[in-house]
Amino acid sequence: MQLADKLNRSASLDGYVELVSSLGRDPYRYLKKVGLSARLLDNPETLIPSRTVRELLEITAQDTGVEDFALQLAARRASSNLGPISLVLNAEPTPRIALDTLCRYLRLLSATLVTQVEDVGSTVVIREQLLPIPGLGTRQAIELAVAVMFRILRELIGPHWRPQQVCFTHRPPGNLLPFRQFFGRLPAYNQSFNGLVCASSDLHMQRVTDNPSASRFARDFLDSALQRNGEGVRTSCRKMIMALLPGGRCTAEQLASLLNINRRTLHRHLRVEGLTFSLLLDQVRLELASKHLKESDLPVGEIAALLGFSSNSSFSHWFRATVGCSVSEWRRKALLVSN
């Protein structure tokens, strides 16, 4: 299955019809425009293409002129939208353990969302990335992912909780007020990652858990679903490459180690899909470079570091050899098209 054909639960669009209707627009017209039947939204477990979800969010926000569309959609969510996963989360003794559990079952919710949790001193950094789909913007989809994570943590920790930082890699919106009101603080834009920075002490608070019997049944069901829903080598490798690139240590050896296979086995699996490690690495780098250059104002040097290049010059040389023009020329053309 190609990346563009990866699937999400239709629950990712819970509240969409009601929200668009409240804005005085016809939600069914937008659904039809992206080729999505409204009937598919009736069952939250129905799987729909990730490409369609992203395209729907972007065209709806653009056509309605509602920059915070994803936040308004997230505001209609509760952890119960996660289905059986919500039962398991509510039975965990701390928000941090619940967060780790959510990461374990994440690919049952979305095949293209990558969430990393890292302890940094007295803080916990939650990074969220979307595997790029050529030709599609990610702004609304990533804002929805971060906003939903914020809502989940607020349910787990308490109704007045707020993160220390909210970060997005893209440019700021024209009106910052809705974003400040939603998160309880002003997000930072043109950052090196999308996600939340939280106080570690908040995530290690003891919780009052409920319904352990239902949780055990739900966990068994989810573990069985994970076994049936194994990821292909291409998708697993793309997710690992995205996670490794900012650290500048993305090698075939490192990737194979994280996948618990040797390098020769990795190359054999990739060869079956018509790929080499170098080709896949270049594909992911080009998709991420295009996204950063088009959607953010990050300096070229910072983009180079995020893509694992040791210097600005090595990134610029690679980009020209791959695309056929300079970084600045490509960015200028992309901005003209988007405007």
C-alpha cells in the first residue's frame, strides 16, 4: 500500500458535519469534492484514506476562511472518540503511562501520524509528525493532531492543565487569539518540531482509575488488532527515518538496529519494494524539505539540520542536484504559487 493510500479511522472527522453546518456552509459539498461519502462517517471505525482527510481539512479551512478550523474540530472531541483505546487510557495509573499506551496503539488510529515522547530534564517533549503526502499541505492536519493530544492530556491531568509550550513548524496564522484561547497560551511558530512541552511532574500525577475489567478486554482486543495490522517495511522505515534525521544519525545500520534486523535483511526487504536505503532517505528528505520551505519561514540552515545535513552547503548542494534549482529559487516559486 502506498503512503497516499494509508488509512485513518473515520472518527478523525467526528464533528465535521456539525461544525461546517454551524459555519453556514454545506459540509456535504466538501465531502463530495474530495470523493468521500457522508455514510462513511456514520461508523467511527470505518477506515478512510489519509489523503482524503488531509485534503478535506485544508480545502474546508481555506474555503470558509476559518484559520482555526482544526482547533474548532478538536474542541468537539473527547477521549471517547478514541474507541477502545479510551478504556485502556482511563485505567492507567498516571498520564505518562497513558501517553506511552496511546503511542503503542497509535497506528490503529492513523497510519501516517508519528508521535515521539522524550524526557528532557524536568520536562516531557511530545513531538508529532505526519508522513508527507506529495502535493498536500499539513497545516490543518497537524494542528488537529496537536490539539487532540492537548485535549487528551487535559482529560487525563485535569481541566485547568496547560502545557509549558505549544510548537508548530509552520508560519503563524493571521489571528492568534483563538490559538491562545484554545491552548491557554500562545503557540510558538516556525519551530523545529510540532507538539507540546509538558512539566514532567504533571504527567506523573497519580490518577483515580476506573473499570479495570473493561480495560483488560479492550487491551486484548487492541493487541490482537495490532497483530493483524502490521505495517509494511516502507512505512516503518519512513517513520524511523523521520525520527532519526534531526539527530544527524540516520544510517542504514541505525535503521536496521531499530527494526531489530541486520543491515542485509533491511536491504533485502527494501529491494522487494524497488527501493534502496539511499533512495528512501532522499525521498523522505525531499518531502520534508518541500514542506518546510513551503509552509514555514525557518532559515535554510535550520532546515538543513532538521534533515540531518552537517552543513548548509551540503544541503544546498544536495537540493540542487535533486531538484535542479537552488533552495531560494524553489522557495520563491512555492510562495508565488501559494499566494
